[in-house]
Amino acid sequence: MIWLSPRNVMLGGVTLEHVSAVSLSRRAEKVVVEFGSVGPHVEFADVPEQRVEIEITRTVVDQQDNGVRPGDAVALRFRTAPSGAGLPVREVTADVVITGVESKLSARGGAMQTVSCVAVSADGSADPVVEADVA
């Protein structure tokens, strides 16, 4: 899932400015595969453990430090809509642990920062990312 130009991006107590995208990736950490005795193909597959990773990409326009560091456990919250003025507005929230803060400079793209996170479930069974309509 990719949210382009999200609004009001809050990471912990910090408002992140100039966010161009927030992307979410889900991948299996453990895969269980079982074969039957009748043929060469998988009869059963399951993913009992999965990781949800989130990346926040933003343009850096000043030297302000956003204060997040790898290992920080913070809340992520932002709003998004299909178009800039479109409805319905959705709010996405997740508890995350920061896994990386990278900065890159290029002549074409300028100064960019990527904040990488792992989303953390409250109890291990609930989806760690919640998306809801906002009135």
C-alpha cells in the first residue's frame, strides 16, 4: 500500500513536513509448507509470522532534526484522501519502532529523508496498522 502526499504526518510528538509518500509492505517471516504423498505440489501453506514495514519519504527543506532514532518506539498517525481535497478522508495509525533514518542528496531530487519502521501489534494477533474513516 502506498499513500501519496499524506497530510498531518505525526511520528511520536513530531510533525513531519513535506512528506511525499508513506509506503507499507507486508512479508512473511516464517512460511510453513507441506507436501502430500500424491504428487509434487504443495497441499498446504501458511504464514504464521509476518512483518509489517513502513517507510516515510520526505523532502528535507531545512536542517531541522526530527529527533527520531533507530530503536525509538513511537506512534505514527497521518491522514490521506484519494485526491488533495477529496473525500473520504482516512486516518492511518500504527505503533512503530524506528529501524532506520537515511538521508540522500541528489542534483535531481534534492535532499530526501527516508524513515524506516516496523509496525508493532498490541497483542500479536491484531493487525498493527489501523485505517479508519474520519468525519
